[in-house]
Amino acid sequence: MSESSRECRNVLVSTTQRCGSTWISSICCKITSQSQKAEYVAGVPQRLMDLSMFGSDDAERVAGFSQGVKEAAARTGSRVFKTHDLPLRLVPLFLEQNPDFWVFNIVRDFRDVMISRLMYSRYYLPTVGLSVECRFVAEHPHLTEVEMVRQFYGTKEMLDWLVQWKLFNEPVAHEHYVRLEYEALLDAAELQRTVQLLGQKLVSGGLSTERAAAIAAASNFQEIDINLKQDRKQREVKTAFCRKGVAGDYERFLTKSQSNTLKLLMQ
């Protein structure tokens, strides 16, 4: 039996923004031989992410999200889904309601996430005709990049982003949950080992070494960047917005004091 014809399992990639959900989802699509992109599921994000509602009707709220996943699966035939709207504390409930699923989470240093979100709002969203999601960016269009980052530091909006990041950085104890580290996956050997691991979870019988190596090679950022450059040219998007495959870039933008303080707040 060929690898592409083996039984594949469903997976939800659950992360906060700018952490690599598209990257990991695309790897999962390759592993499961899914030709279309992963389906994004919003479900009922306002209710799921509302801190004031934590502890109340969690099962009902997750059931609403699960229904959104099922509807997307029925509509598209997808097995790979992603979301920014299912905090990790609710993952065990989701897996209880959806025992045929795996949940993969990828965590990235918040300092890089923050800068990536700022650049994404400043450069990418306006270019593709979407509203700027960051109020600070919209209100300070004339700041340099460094000024923008350093003045954004400490704002209520930054603290909201940090809280959201923490919601996707909590420990989860479940046999159908896998946590990945963004920075570790930038190493080619670690990326291949991870592809092999995810293949064991998603494909009956796992992946051959050759297949895992091919998927990893097609998923490293040097290879992906070929397509990104073409996309940038077509859309005339300034390259600064695209911080995929970047780790530690925050050192160019944050002061040492800001960086150290955020490191403490991330704990």
C-alpha cells in the first residue's frame, strides 16, 4: 500500500498568531497527502477567548467550536485544520469531544511574535486590502520600525497580546497533544525528526525515512522563501512584514531592558 493511500487522522493546529501555524499546517497537509490548504476555524472566538467567561460552560463553548470544525470538514473534506481561537486549557475538552483528532501546538518567543505582528499590521494587511489589526500601528504611521516597536512596548495592546500568547503556552497533558518549539524546528535535522514524529501520529504505519526527508526538505524556510519572493513581487509587499524563519530578531528592535523584562513576563 502506498503512503498516500494509508488511513490518515484529523489534526487541529492551535496557536496564537505569528507562531508558525501555517507552516506546521502545510507540513501536516503534505504528511496526509491533502492537496488543499488547512481550513481555518474561528468557531466562537469571542466566547472562547473571553477571560471573564473562563470556568463557565466550557463544554458548551467547546462544543460550538467543534461544530465549526465538523462543518468545515463536511464542506471541504479537509483533515487538517488550524485556529487561533482555542486556548490550550480547553484542548483536553476538545479532544474529549473529538477523540479522532490530534492537536499540535507550536510556541515561538513572544518577542519575535510581537515584532512579527507589528510588521504584519504595518505592511501586509493594508497591501492586501484588509484592516490594520493593531490600533497602535494605525495611529502611528510615521514612526520608524525601531521607534514603533520600542513605543509599542508596555502598551495595553502589547499586554493583551502577551496574555493571548500565554493562553497558548500552557502545559497540556493528553496523549493526543503535541507541543513544538518554533526555534528548534529551524534546524534541518530537528525538522526532519519532527516530520517523522508527526507522521507517526497522523498516518497509519507512519512515514518512510525517505518520505519524511522529502517533506522536511520542501518545508524548510530556504525552500519556502522562493515562493514568498514571488508573492512579494506580485503584491508589492515590503519584505519587512515577512518574518518567517526568524528567531532572535527582536534584539535589533528592543532595548536590552525591554527584552529582559519581556523574558521575565513570558515565564
